[in-house]
Amino acid sequence: MRDPCHWARSHASTFNPYWKEQGLQPNEPFPDLPYIPDLFAVLQAEPVVLIEKSRDLMASWVCVAYLLWEAMREPYRLQIFQTLTLPKVVELVNYAKQLYRSQPKWLQEACPPSKPIERQTDQGLEFANGSKILGIPGGKGDAGNKIRLYHPWGYLLDEAAFVSDAGECYDAVLAAGTQKMIFNSSAGPGWYADFKNDSILNIEA
């Protein structure tokens, strides 16, 4: 548990809904891809992370795994997952539940849930140490208002380019003192693209 990449690769498994068509197993560890350790390292080191992804990169899995790892290790950490629709939010929370369930029993016992996962909501995962993962849908231009109700330690906005008020979400979590802000998206126009491009220009300058 000292290193999130080691934990994710050695003690947890993802699931693949297309496993049969691809000739794979339904549950497998993170693939041995060279950029995954670097992505975990960036998530640990930087307070704000912008990721431009494609579907096959497993970037959402890495982001969920990192925030889950933090919630398991440290008490009273609220991690918010937000994206465009309720089904997609539930999918992200299910990523966290899959990673947790696939761990060895001794690791689950070291950080138990507050109640059995089967009795928890589709949008949440709570731990006995007071940490919590909560999924919030953010469509119809009200994502920023929804996030203002919370003070998360970590925040993931998945497919940020397609959330119309992603900039308001950023302002809200920044004002809340959020320690980790992760904006993850495939390519698209709007605030996310402008913010990402401005960040690149500032680094180059």
C-alpha cells in the first residue's frame, strides 16, 4: 500500500465487459503498459492533473484506482467522482467496487467498508475509517452547483470536455480546498480544451 501502482497491479483487478470477444479473462490486473506507473506518479505529485485520453488507455481506471487507494489508506477522505450522466457515474463507482472486491481478504480486512458493499448505494462506497467515494452526475448545466454541496479531498471529473459547466466545477472544488483535482477527457472543445492548452502554454513559457 506504499505505492498505488504496485497495489493496483499486484493486489487488484479490473473488469472487461468485452472479455469474451477479445479472448481475455473477465477480471485481469492492470496491463503492463509503460505509461501507467508514470500516470500514477503524476497523480500523486500534482494537485491538478489534466489527462487527454482515448478509450483504450484505461485512464479512468487509473484515476479511480488512485483515489480509492487514498481513501483506503487515509481516514476521512471524501472522493467525488463526477461525469455527465448517472449511469456513467455509477460505472465509475463500480470500478472502485471491483478494485476493492478483487483484493486479497487480508487487505479488505485492513480497510473494511462501513457496511457490506452489497448494501451500499450504487453511487457510493463508504469505509469504516470515515473515507467515502461518492458519485455525482453533472448534466444539464448544474454540475457546478452540485459539487458546491461538498468539500472533497479528491475530485475526478470524467469526460470533462463534454460537461458544459466544467469550469464552474473547477472553481467550486478549488474554493473548497480540494487537494487533488483530476480532469480526464477524450478530445472536445470548450473550457477543458482551453484550460489544457493554456496550461501547456504556461509550462512552455
